[in-house]
Amino acid sequence: MKLALFGASGTIGQRILREALRRGHTVTAIMRDPSRLTDQHPHLTAVVGDVLDPARVAAAVAGHEAVLSAYGPTGGAGAETIAAAARALITGLNAAGVTRLVVVGGAGSLEVAPGRQLIDTPQFPEALKPVARAHAEALAIYRTAGADLAWSYLSPAVLFEPGERTGAFRLGGDQLLTDAEGQSRISAEDYAVAFLDEVEHPRHVRQRFTVAY
């Protein structure tokens, strides 16, 4: 497939990029500064673009079969841009005639009990709440997108960091997944596997889903 990827230089974006190339896809990495991309591959092209500008999104993604977004600040600063990116992606993809979008989401809005989200628990770090709320707002924005956009939003587990690619994990919906010890975790590598599985074989169109061990 011909894929366009935003956020290719980030921790999860790099792994999504490498998983896509590993599977034989052709990838256009859309970045404000393409020099930040250290990966080199015959099926990889880096171009200048801006995920916050709908017109530039449209110009960059035109002609691609699917758009992948791993955009998102890791700290509290710039959290408001997550929702802005969601709006720009919807507008830009619609203008470009691209109908498939798969998004790296947040875990904070996953349910830990009926009517209670992870972000509402005492253990949730205060410093991460701005980004978690912004991801939740972005999910709400995607849910208002029209029927022409086949989006999917993948929330990670609570513990989400680089590790091993095993290919063995579980998928869920809006509820937080935990293992037998009550832990919720996924490696960035296995997250990328689940992400590309969804790109290649859509099972959660216009839905949020989650992945964990």
C-alpha cells in the first residue's frame, strides 16, 4: 500500500514506520523538518508538511491509500494541538479524497469501570492529564467525522514503551485491558504490529480500539 505517515520521527512513529516498511509498504513521511528522519529505505520518502494545516495535509496525502497519524506531544506543552491535528486531518483527507485514516490515540479515556475513565483514577499522573484530555477531545472529534472517512483510533495500554516485538497481544474496545496480575502494558513494537494489522485489514472502522498483553 501507499501510506502517508505523520509523526514518523517520534518513539511510536519510528516503529510504525519500520513495521510498515518491513511489510513492504511504500511510505511518505510528512514532517516539518524531514532532516530529523534518520531511517533510509528505497520505499521511504520524506516530504515537508504540517499536520496542523488542512490545506498542507491535503496536498501531502493526495494519492495515498491510507494516512497514519502518530502525531502528539509527549508532555503537557502543546496538548491543544492534538485536537487541532484531528480537525486538520479530517478536513485535509476529505479535500484530498483519501478515505482511510488510522490514528495513534491515548489511553486516558479508556474505561476502568462503567462510567469511569483511567484519567479519573487517583493513580493517573497529574502531569499527563492535559495530553490525556486532548487525546480524548480528538477522539470525540473523529467520532463526528462523516461517513466518508473510515477512521480507526488505537489506544495503547497504560505502560507503553519500547520493548520486544512478539506479535502476541490482545485487542479490546473502550475498556482498559489488564493481564492476570492487573497490569496493563504493551511494547511500542507490538503496538505498531497491531496498528499495521488494522491498516491492512480494517476491523475497527469508525471505532476506538485498544491493545495490550
